[in-house]
Amino acid sequence: MENNTNKKSIQDKLTTIKYNCDNKTHLKVNQKKCAKCKDKPCTMICPASVYSVDENTNEIIVQYENCLECGACRLACPKGAIDWNYPSSGCGVIFKNS
């Protein structure tokens, strides 16, 4: 039987990830295309909560510094509004060997 006391939540695991932050974003959102999307799935699918909605302007805010580089956002975006690239060489999430 597995010991459940050692299981961590996704939020706990995310705090252990290290980043070498780039000084410019590798994620660009086409706000015009995004404005036509009412469900904003990028805000729900991203495991690192990179995307949020500005309550005043209804525009997407991108916190690229948290990106895990999984690409889920670009797959989930029904409008193709996310221009996703890898961060500059040497920047981004640092995956440790397990």
C-alpha cells in the first residue's frame, strides 16, 4: 500500500522549479484575436498560471517568467492568439534530473 503522506500538491511541486528568467517574453498574445474568445481557456489550462485576465480592459496578462514551456496554452487557444516560442538560449525553466 502506498504512503499518501509524501504526496505533494501541484502548487507545492511548482515552488521547487527553478528558472533562469529572460529579460523579454517568449509568449505573445494577439489581443484582437483574444478579445473574440469568451472562455479564455489559456487562463485555465496553464499549470503555472501564466495567463490571467485584466478585469478593467479584459485583456490577457502574461507572466512569462512562470512558464513551464509545456505548450498547453497554444494547443488550448481556439483563436490561435498565442505566439509561443522557446525562451532565449540558457533562459527559461531549469529541469532537474530525477
